[in-house]
Amino acid sequence: MKLNFLAAGRLRMKKSIYLAGADRSEMIDLPVSCALIRHKQGNVLFDTGCHPSVVENAEERWGSLAKVMKPLMDADRTLLPNLACIGLEPGDIDIVVNSHFHPDHCGCNQFFRKATILAHAKEIEAANAPGAESAGYLRADWDCGQPIEAVAGEKDLFGDSSVVLVPLPGHTPGTLGALVGLDRDGQFLLASDSVSLRQLLDADMAPRNTWNIDQQLKSFAEVRRIERAGATVVCGHDDAQWQSLRKGAEGYE
């Protein structure tokens, strides 16, 4: 089995959204990434990043969210060109796991027509609730006609413990992580926005864009438990960590 991290966008946001002590004028640049898991039973994408149209016109796709999340990337830093560098096309993907349904995590869902989408049942419920768009759920990104399979608890994706989906709610009602076990490079917890920045986990501090603080802190505790058992925690938007990871075709096994 192989694990490849792929660039899927880059955003600029107010630093105070994540770090309470930051001045409101300070900004922070955030990588947006996806993970490709190549298993003998199928190819899995964990998240699909930002829709390529936001490179040119974010407001047309995202509306008022474009004022909160400013795209910084050009077209070659979105998902599909980076997937092509691994030698894969959208039709080669069997499963898409959306950690949650915010548009920087499911923006390219529409391109994976042959894939089944997996998401937590509570995330699907939240995205369908009245007023969901004002909570950051844009139907054009997450609901593109493919079958969507609801995950209720932990899910062993292939029945061999190599890819286990782990509920880590708090950022949203149904945030999911994925615990990936590799023969050579060990375990990786793809934490998504359950841990946006490493310093939030270390400080046990929920960012402002948290749906439920109590659940977020419980998820932090679960992430630390998994880390103590030997997993490398891969944060959702930590630029320092992103720079240190092997990316593209240079993956992990």
C-alpha cells in the first residue's frame, strides 16, 4: 500500500480565527492537501481540496466565504494536475472520503464520477440542514450525484485494518480522520481539521471556527491517544508540517 500527499490549494485567512492572541490584522497562509491511498482493493482519496474555478473567481463559487478564505494558488496547485503527476485520472479513484463538507475539503468531488463518497452521517445531516450554506456547506461542492455512504462510527475500509476511518467531531458535527498503516513508514493519522494546526493540539486550544468546543477537546484527546500509540499526526492546514512532508510521486509505503 502507498500513501501520497497531493497539493490541492492554498488559502489566506485571518490568523485570529485559529490563534486567539493574534492581532485581527494578521493573516496566515494555509496549505490545502489531499491524500491518495493506493490499496490492492482500490484507490482512495482522502479529501478533494478546492474547486479549480476559485483560482480565477472564488466569489462566484464560494460567495461570501471568499472574503474569509482567499485562494492563493494557481491552477497547477489544485488537485487534478497533481493527481496526474502520480499517473492517475479521476476515473481511477474508487472511493472518496470527505473528512467534512467544507469547500476546501470537497471542492473537486464532482470530477470523481466513478467513486463512492464516504462521509460521517452527522456531516451529511448538517450539510442538509436548513441554513447549511451559512455554516459553510455549499451543495455544489459536496453533493455531485455520486452515491454517498454514511459512516456512523469507526470504519475499517478494507477489512484489514490498513485504513480505518475515525470520527473526530468538533470542527464540524461529522469530521472524520483516517488512520493509515503502512508496512515501511508506519502509521499516519490524517487528522484534517480536527487538528488544523499542530500548536492547537499542543495547547489543547480550540480555534474560533469550531462547531462544538467540548467535542473538539475530546477529539484532541483521541488524537493524542492515537499519536502515543505510534502514529504520525498529519494536520489539516499546518504549513510548517506541509513543507516537511514528501509530496506528489515521492510518497510513503
